[in-house]
Amino acid sequence: MTYIVELLEIVPRTHNVRTYRVTRPAGFNFLPGQATDFSIVKSGWENEKRPFTFTGLPEDGHLEFTIKSYDDHDGVTHQLRAAQKGDKFEISDAWGAISYQGEGVFIAGGAGVTPFIAILRSLKQQNEIQNNKLLFSNRTEKDIILKEEFESMLGENFINFITQQPDTKYINAKIDRKYLQENIVNFDQHFYVCGPDPFNTAIIGELEGLGAKAETLIFEK
């Protein structure tokens, strides 16, 4: 089933990431971590559907998406740069394999952090954040999405990796086997992985090589 929603508000997050808040269709439900097939109701763009994750809470009166714009080509996210209040979008019913299965380590690359936003916000609201950790890899510090909010939610369990800014105050390296082996004691816990396909393949391969079992690895298949 599909639904038409209307843009209510745009909130800048980084130089190329914005949060889009839209109307919520009556009876529409989703679970933290789920996504939808999204398209712009605009001539020539109706059939250009992209998967975007809900980043608000299931009980919010509106729906929210936090989206990185790629301006190197004229795609959906580039078109969203020109979106204005009142614009219409089409979304599908919620879908997705990423959902909270229990305490563990969230590992995100860039905009791949978006499925984890609603999950961690929901846990924080329920006072269930516990000892969950977020390992977040970005090219530069200015690319870190919701940095202050993640710091507030997770404290020292929010760990940043910066790969293309040598003067960073964070870990200047990729998330690799050496780091995982030296800093994770328990490979029986849950691991939530989301990022570009090469990132996912590399991280999941390293986790499996270090003893993580398939049933504890949560990612979009």
C-alpha cells in the first residue's frame, strides 16, 4: 500500500544531511530501524523510488527521515535539496530487517547510521540504552550526523572514526579487524551493521572471522 505525505519541516543536520518531517497517514505504523520506499510527487520523479529509514519515534505525530544529499548527480536526494514545505511525497508500508534484538554494538558507515537513530532514541526514551555502543565511521568530523545527540544518549559508548581528516580528535582510522579484536571482548553479543555495501561486507566478514555467529548479526540483507 502507498500513502501521500506532505512536507512539514526541514531541519539542517550537517553540510549535506537534512531531516525531513512529514505528515503521518492515519493508522500508519513502523518499528524503529524500518524503512519505506520513498518517491517525490513531481513530474518525472514519481517512479524514482528510494529506500529511506524512519528516524523519528513510532509514537510521534509526524514521520521523519534524515537524508544525505548526493549532489554529484541529479537523483532523488539532490532533488530533495529544493524541497519546500507543502511538497508531496509517496511512501510505502514500512519494511526492513534491522530491528533491536538486544544489547550490543552498532557499527555504522556515514548515512548508514540512519536505521540506528530511531532504535537508539527509542531505547533512550524507555531508559533502556544500557551498555549499547555505537561505532561511527565518517570521512571528516563535519560529516558526523547528530553528533551532540549521540553524545548525550551514549556518552563514552559513542566512538567516532574519521578516515580522511588527519588532524581529527577522534580515531583516525577505519573500523578494522585489529580494532574489533582489541576492543571487543564478547563476540556472542548482537552486532548491528549498516553502511555502504563494501563497508557492510568488510565489517560482517571481520566479525564472523572473530567468532560472531550469523544469528547475532543484524543488517539489511
